Amino acid sequence: MELYERLNLVNDESSLIAFVHALAKDRIASLAIEQVQPSSPYGPDALGWENTSIESFLESAASWAESTNFGLSQELSPDNPWKRFAVFLYCGKIYE
């Protein structure tokens, strides 16, 4: 299952944990690809990782949360905080 598909399934504690495991595996796979075939320093790493340090990951996730009212302006349901947090983590990967 693709990472984004797993993200869309988050609706409770166990599905959030499954997503976090998948996100970690995605990063590990990205690092393995980068060892063999490094990406350009001017774009994302393998598998779309824009933020490759913990500090840039967290800063981007926080920036996304601030700019979207934690996803509410993107029509994420306030009734599903599990998915909102999963999207927060996902945006740590992709948000610039």
C-alpha cells in the first residue's frame, strides 16, 4: 500500500501508528535510494522527501499547521484528529 493511501485510512489510534510505521519505512527506503543514486541538491530526495533533517521536517510540519489552521482550511474534518495529525506528519515530508 502506498504511503498516501495509508494516510487516507487514518481514523483512529491504531491506523495512525500504522501510518507512522509506513512513513518511517518510506524514509528508510529514501535513504537507501540516495546512497545508490543521490538526488540533486536543488530538489527533493528520493520518494519526494523535501525535508531530510528532523529540524527541517518539524519546521515544515509546523508551518503547514499554521498556514492551514491544522488542515481545517484544506477541509480536513475536525472530527478526525488522528488524520489531522497524520497529515501534519506527512507534510513534514513534503511541505516546503
